Amino acid sequence: MLLEVCDVFDNKQYFKILLQANWYGQTKVLGLLYELEETVLLSSDLYSREYRVSPEHVWEKMRDDYPLFYDEIGKMWWVTRYEDVKTVFSDHETFSSSTYDLTTGQVVGPTLISRDDYGHVVRRSIVAPDFVGKRLQTYEHLISVCAENLIQQFSNKSDVSLVREFSSQLPVDVISAILGMEGDGDLFRTWVTDMIMGLSGSEELREKGLEANASFCRHIAPLLEGADNGERNDHIAKIARAEIDGQRLTKEEITAFCGLLFIAGGETTDKAIANMWWNVLSNSDIRDAVLNDISLWDYAFTETMRRTPAVISEDRFVTKPIELYGSEIKEGERIRACLGAAHLDPTVFADPLTFDLFRSDLHIGKENRSGVSKDSMRSGHFGFGLGKHFCIGYELARKEAIMGSEMIIEKLGIPSLSKEQTGPTIQGNSFFAVKELLVSFKP
Ligand code: HEM
């Protein structure tokens, strides 16, 4: 019997099963037994409109039939299964983050995110402690003040554009305040938008991004002076004074890191908040459950990070030749860890397309860097990455989302979505979010 691929046409691969016999060394086809077709995956599928609107089917195809896929258009490999994505994030010796030299590095300059060496460890130990645990609690009142200021501006309305009026503003306002520049949110927002656009690969937009970064650097330069004054309690002063192994950050490094904070913590948190509201409000049972028990916002945030993560993929360069699923990946090639697809892996999460607040297979609450839950029946999501480059702002983002949401409900009442509201779509390279969310409130 022979299985013969006879044509690939319009995303379909046609097979024939032929009955053949071997007669004195000569093969004769005796007849056609069966003809079948199978949908094949083309690189163009990953760049189609359908994919942007509803990537889940393509991801399923990839996990099932193409666990390692070479994307001719993007010139990179893709992995989509949960365990493979976990490996790419965790094994930083084989999968390097130097890909960031070509994105954020081109706009804000070199930062810890593109390094995998001891220099990364030193820099992270200087900047990260401020964003977790007790030290983060000292910033809670800033979050509440920033949220309050925004809510005041729409608290007398019954219809609110949640993204424009709230979620796109809060994270930038909070980072500005943490850096010691309360009230500068509007200024930063324009620069940060240009800086993020500068990552798109277009030379013209990169120039604009660089100009925005130059304005940004000039604006924060005065804060770099006098940081040794122990009375100053802003993040810039704290990281300027911090020393690890006798090393301090240079002024250039501090400025670049501040730029990275806006790029990494602005739109991501905005989109996570908006997606969370979409998930909660688009199902009335879930909405009612959360309104009856506000502690469920915490569950809603975690399940949002799994089902509709704001960032769906991260790229790495392969540092040495490796073999995966029978293919060789050469040193220097790019590999994309598609965490959005990994979160829908049915071997890890039951009924993965369903947004379920009470999942028994998902690690709920604060994430951890190893991705391993104390409860062996639960698995972590990769929405904040994993391992060495695990997100520095994961607790801050959760706090902003939950505190802000509770405050809005308290002030404006019961929220609902219009029937026309559509769900998250892929934006740019790796964002997945609702563009706008029109929410009506009843006191
Ligand atoms: C829901 C909101 C957020 C999401 C979805 C998110 C997502 C991520 C992801 C996936 C990574 C890992 C990148 C990689 O491994 O290639 C990361 C790293 C990072 N994030 Fe976040 N992030 C969020 C909020 C924030 C906030 C609020 C801040 C800071 C204020 C922040 C700062 C950073 C930094 C500095 C890194 C690099 C860490 C390192 O290289 O060691 N992020 N984030």
C-alpha cells in the first residue's frame, strides 16, 4: 500500500492511498483505494485577517500537526505546545533574549531584558525588589490616587470607553508616579506610543521612536541628579543608590531602564485590564459572580492571563544547533514561543477555550517565576514569561487591574457591555486585546 501526496492546493493537501503489488522487482499500481484531503498550514495563515481575529484554530492545528513550524514569511520557527514553550522560556543558555537588541534596544538602548549573563542578574537585583512584596505596598497609595483621578473624570457618565478613559492611562500614570513624576502621564503617553511604534521594524517609525526617547531622556535627566539624597524615595533614586557586588547602574542604564518600564509595563497592563473586563462582562453568570464577591477579580485576572494573554508570544535566538521534532534548528535562527497557543493546550488545561473562574487545573493567584505550582494538579500560565526574564511588574500589574476595577464598580455601579462589543484580536506582532470596550453602568 502506498500513501501518496498528490497535490497541495488552497490550504488542502490531497492524498491517495494506492494499492500496489511488487511483481518480479517491478511495482505495479493495482488500484486507488481511497482519496483523502487534509488542511495544511501555510506561513501566510499566520498573517491572515482570520488569524488576527481568531487565532485559536490555527494554534490548534500547529499544536496537533506542526509542533515545530517554520514560518517562511517571518523567517522563524514556532513552538506552540505547553511543554515546548516552557522549555524555550526556561533554557536561556540555548534560547537567548538578545532578540531584544533588535527591538527595545534600538529605541531605548541596551537594558537587562536582552542579556542572559551575570550582568542581567546584577541589574535585575538592583531594579526588581522595588516592585514586589512590602516595597510594592508603599506604592499602593499611588495606584489608588492615579485611579481615583481618572475615575473622577468619568464618574458622572453612564457610558464609558474603558480603554480610552481608563486602562490606557492608568499604567503610564502609575509608572510616572513611581519614578517621581506624578502628573506627567500625558507627556509620557505620547512619547511611549511613539517609542512602541518605533519597535515595528519601519525605519521611519524607528526615527520617530528615537526622537521620542530623546525627549523622554531630557525630561527625566534632572531626576538623575541628587539621587544620593537619602530622603528621596522615588524608584529612580532608589536604583541609583543601590549597589550589588560593588556595581551601580550608570546614568545611561537608569534612563534606558526607565524607558523599558514604560514600554514593558504600559500597553501590556492596559490590555490585560481591558481583556479582563471583556471576559467578565461577556458572560452574565461570571459578571454576577464577580459583582457578588469582589475577591473573584483576582481569579478573573489570572484566568484572563491564561485565556486571553495581553502578549501572545516572545522570540529568542537559538545559541547552538538543536534538533526538535526531527528538524535541525541552526545556531542564530529565531524561534517564537507562542504562549497564547500553549495556554490552550488541552493536555494541560481542560476545555481550554472556556473562560472558567473556578478552574482546578490553573495555578491561581500570584504567579511564580518557575511556573511550577505547589499543587501538582495545577499549571501556571506564561503570560508574564518564565525563568530569568520573568516579568518584573507582575504584582504591580495585578494590583492596578484589581484595585482599579474595584474602585470603578464602587463608584459607577453595575457594568454591562453593548451587544455589538467584539472580543480580543491580535494587534501588531504579539499583542492580543480588545481595542476598545464600551461599558454602560447602572448605579
Ligand atoms: C499585564 C501586564 C504585563 C504583561 C502581560 C507583561 C508581560 C511580560 C512578559 C511576557 C515578560 C517576559 C519577556 C520575555 O521573556 O521575553 C515581561 C518582562 C518584563 N516586564 Fe512585564 N508585563 C506586564 C507588566 C509589567 C509592568 C507593570 C512592568 C513594570 C512596571 C513590567 C516590566 C517588565 C520588565 C522590566 C521585564 C524584563 C525582565 C527581565 O528581563 O528580567 N511589566 N513582561
